[in-house]
Amino acid sequence: MSVSVDLTAQPASDRPAAPPAATRHGFIRLPKPSHLRRFLVPVLLVLSWQVAAQAGWISTRLMAPPLDIAAAAWSLTVTGELPYHLLVSLQRVVIGLAIAIFAGVSLGLTAGLSKLGEDAVDASMQMLRALPFLALVPLFILWFGIGETTKIALVALGATFPIYLTLFGGIRGVDPKLLEAGRILGLDRAGQIRHIILPAALPQALVGLRYGLGTAWLSLVVGEQINATAGIGFLVMDAREFLRTDVILVGLLVYALLGLGADQLVRMVERRALAWRPSLVREG
Amino acid sequence: MGDAVVTLRALTRRFHGSAVPPVLDRIDLTIRKGEFVALLGRSGSGKTTLLRTLAGLDPVTEGEASLPERRAVVFQEPRLMPWKRVWHNVALGLRGEAGTIRERALSALREVELSHRATAWPLTLSGGEAQRTGLARALVREPELLLLDEPFASLDALTRLRMQSLVAELWQAHRPAVLLVTHDVEEALLLADRVLVLAQGHLVEDLSVKLPRPRRRSAEGFDALRVRLLGTLGVDEDGHDATARAA
Ligand SMILES: Nc1ncnc2c1ncn2[C@@H]1O[C@H](COP(=O)(O)OP(=O)(O)O)[C@@H](O)[C@H]1O
Ligand SMILES: [Mg+2]
């Protein structure tokens, strides 16, 4: 960035890598108006939806208007129904993700850190990955029945692959020059893994975790439509029986908010764990 | 030789089998304790290859090399771990009690005048600061042999001058044996006791520099040595862009 501004013939290397203060300032200030702009369109859409419903242009039977949805969300909350189903769904995702993180990280480390491990793990993972994992639903139902296990297994399976793949890629992508520097600084293999390989792979692995979260929600939605007796998915399926589109839409909204919240959580972890990265580094 | 830190005997290094001449061809070299040696040579002449052997980074397959236990390298690129704060980079790989290690790292940073950046992230450092961190990281290990592979090559002229005098001071304070790889004849003459020139796999020059310290470009005899070394490098006397060509 500074190169294009640099008119002198000298190398620009004795200058911080971060962009000059003016640019950085602009970066912080710019998003604000555009943030508002971004919300403008959705708000207008919701407003016109409400108007259209009240004017009778949209069948309220097939598509509940925003105010009805809000009312449904409120009554579901005060009766404790929504919190209960939310908790059940959250539990499935948390357990499934925990399994996925454990499996993805173990397999990623095994394959990434040793040639033997790569031979043992990577080919099978690549093959399994090629299979759309939701196609395994019938098999899972046969194996695990239609209870919690199938739902959790689906979440875990879907989220394992992105975590594994990005961690493996991150480990293999470590700059060999840094490894060499570590070697001459007297780091043994364990020290290299701890001080160089893992920190270098972390940015990628966190991207994988975000992808993993995405597939986890997807699996949850699918899993909860298989004969569930609780959970947001059950709430939605149940509401369908009674043509309660307001409740269905509340369920969808909750899914969306959960996904968004989880994503924000990972971003927060990223901001803390990757504070050293150029885009995040701020001069103290 | 009791005070030899490095001894190479007929060291040979080839990358492409025996059909092509080797990059290093039966090199003999002794570096004494505390000696400051500069290694000059055109680009691709094998300077880095020789330095890597002295660092113990490449295996010795032909010939013999005896190297000291404690070696440290400053590479052309700083090679700092971007996820570790400056002082953690300096402390990396040190063994001992945590408090002591921290003290040692901070005192090394003080020596390279970088105390105020001790807790900074490496990616916020300027080029000169990054190389000084690399220097602190090397010095904190109290090396018997300090290997510098064109550490100033990517710095601007002023920063390079400051770094050169810093290296001279640090060497006088700690007296490690130094091998400085450079393509800059004046830099070699400003710093080294001895200047080697590598060409076609051989050390074609081994020049003792007896100029008084601190070195000045205006010192008597400086220019004569400069012209001689440029001649060995196969460059005419009228030097500036010619030195750059040798880079
Ligand atoms: N790992 C390697 N594999 C193959 N050839 C190499 C390798 N390292 C260096 N060389 C070759 O050896 C020669 C000397 O390289 P190098 O020591 O880096 O030169 P210098 O540092 O003097 O510029 C070059 O021709 C280079 O291409
Ligand atoms: Mg080189």
C-alpha cells in the first residue's frame, strides 16, 4: 500500500507494514454510514411486507405478517415453550460441535504433523468428504434410531470436515523458513509444533470452525425434522400441522439468529487469538 | 589450532550431481575465536550455501566441518514469528527459569535499542527494527559463531549505516566469531578483520584488513583495498552500479 505512494527511490522497508494513519482512520470511519444503509433495505422490506399483508395482497394464511410473528414470538417466550425448544436445539449443536472439534482437531493434527498420519487419515477423509453427508441420514437412522444420537451425529459429522480440512491445510502451509529459524533457535519437534506450527495454522483453523458452525446448523435443521419431539425443528414441524405460519417463521428467525450469534462468537475469538495479524493490528 | 571456532576441510557441496561443477568446491576455511570475517561474492556464487553449512542447517556430505556448539543466524528476511511479541521472539528457544529468560531477552533488546518495542507485534515493526530484533534474538544466545546473511540488504541507506555501526559495537562488546555475508565491498571493509571472496566454488581471496577501528571510508588504505576487492569480484574501479551488479 505504501509502495504506490512512495516517490523516493529508496526501499520502503524501514517503514511499518501497517497502512499510514490517514488510511487507517478512513477504514474505521467509512463503515458507519454504509452500516446504516445496509439496514435500510431490510427494514423497508419488512415494512412493505406488513403493509402488503394488511392490504390483503398477501395471504396471511400462507405467510404471517411481521407483527403476527412478533406476537407469536412473544407468547411462545412467555409460555416458556420457545426457551425450552431453544435449549434442546442448542444442546444438540453444542454436543455435536464439541465432538466435531475434538475429531476434526485430532484427525487434523494426526494427518498434518506426520507423513504416516497423513497416509492413514487423509485419503479416507477426502473420500468421505466427497459424499454429501446428509445422504447418510437413512443409514444413521438404522444405526442410531430416531433419537438424539442421530441428530447429534449428523451435526458432528457435518462440522468435522471443514475443521479437519482447514487445520490440515494450515499445518501443511507453514512457512518452512520459520521452521528453519525455529530449528536453529534450538526448538525441538514439540517446541516447533507449539510455537510455530499451531499458531501458524490457527487462522485457517478458525475459518474452518466458522464453516463448521454453518454446516452444524444445516445438519441441525435436517436432523430435527426427523421425528423430533423437541427442539426448534420440532416447533416448526408441529406448527406446520396447524398451519401456524407465524410460529414457523419464528423458528426460522431463531435459526438465523443462532447462526449469526455463533458466527459473531467465532469472530470474537478470532479478534483475540489473532490480534497479531496485520488487518487487526493497531499501533499501541 | 586451539582457538579455531570453525574448521572446514575440503568441504564440497553440489546440488545437481557430478556433471555440473559443485557450488562449493573443496573449501578449506578456519575462523578463529572472536574473528570478524566478511564473505563477498556475486549473486549465486554460493555464499548462502556456505553460511547454511556453517549454521549446521545443511548436512555435510563431502569433506569435513567442525562447528561450535552455540551458533546463531540472522537471515536476510527477519524470520520473526508474527504471533509472538517482540520479546517472546527474542526469548524463543531459550532454556531456564521464566523470569531469567525474560530478563535476558529484555536486556538483549536494550542492547539493540529496542526496549520500547518489546511488547509490539512483529508485523508493526519497521524493516530496521525487525532486523534489530533478529540481532537481539541471535545475541541473547551468546553465540560463539554469529552468522549474518546479508542482514542489511533490504534496508534503506541510512538505516543500513546505523545497523552497521550497531553490529560493530555489539561485536566489540561480546566478541563472537562473525561471518558476515554481504555483496557490499565497503560494508565488508568497514566491519571485518578478514575479507573472503567466493567465486566458482573457491575462496579466491583471503584478505586481512588491518585498518584501525572505528573504521572510516576516508582512512588511508581503505580505497586501495576497495579497488582490489572490486577487481577480484570482476568489477571495474568505477564502482557503484557495478557493486550492485555483484549483488
Ligand atoms: N536447495 C538448493 N537446491 C538446488 N540448488 C540450490 C539450492 N540452494 C542453492 N542452490 C544453487 O546454488 C547456487 C548458490 O546459491 P546461493 O548459495 O544461494 O548463492 P548466493 O547466496 O551467493 O547468492 C545457486 O546457483 C543456486 O541456484
Ligand atoms: Mg544468498
